[in-house]
Amino acid sequence: MLPASMLYWIAEEDLDPFEMRLYVHYLISAERRLPNTPASESAAKCRMSVKNMEKARNGLCKKGYISVNESQGHLSITLEDLDIRAYASLYPDKFLAAFPNADLDAILNRS
């Protein structure tokens, strides 16, 4: 997994406020090794409606931050490893501003 500072920077650039809040909830839950919670509990913890939580979860899934698996009526959320190259290529100026010592050519595998 990426260093926390880089992960947060990417998420802040890429996610809307609801997605960001839910993503932080998932990161904290994973760090504490907490089991997946029902949608209503996640929504309450994030201070959003279940509808907004589900929309945010779908957005996180489409953007590749999480994967969602359903088994026997229960959802399982898995955090995905983010590809730093994809984000550095999408936001090179912002990336270098946030990480001025980064070697963008090496990250993007340029020679």
C-alpha cells in the first residue's frame, strides 16, 4: 500500500466529500481490523444517509479504491492498492507540488 501521505493526497484530488469520508472510514476500519458493518452503521458513523453512503461506495468502487463482493446477502468491502503511476500521470503538476522531491520520470517509468 502507498504511504499514507501519498494515499491521502490522491484521494483528496480524486474523491468527492462523501466518497472521501467513507474511504477514511474504510481505512480506519481496516487499520483496526474491524469487521464489515451493515450499510446503516457505516452511514451513521460517516454522518450521511444510507443513500449517500451507497452512492459514495459505488463511486469508490468505480474509481478503483475498493471492491465490493456479495455472498449470502452480505457485502464484503476490500481496499484496493492504488496505482501511483495512474495518478501521477493524471495530475503531474499537482503531484510534483505535493511531492517536490519525487522523481516523476522514474514513477512513470520514463527513461
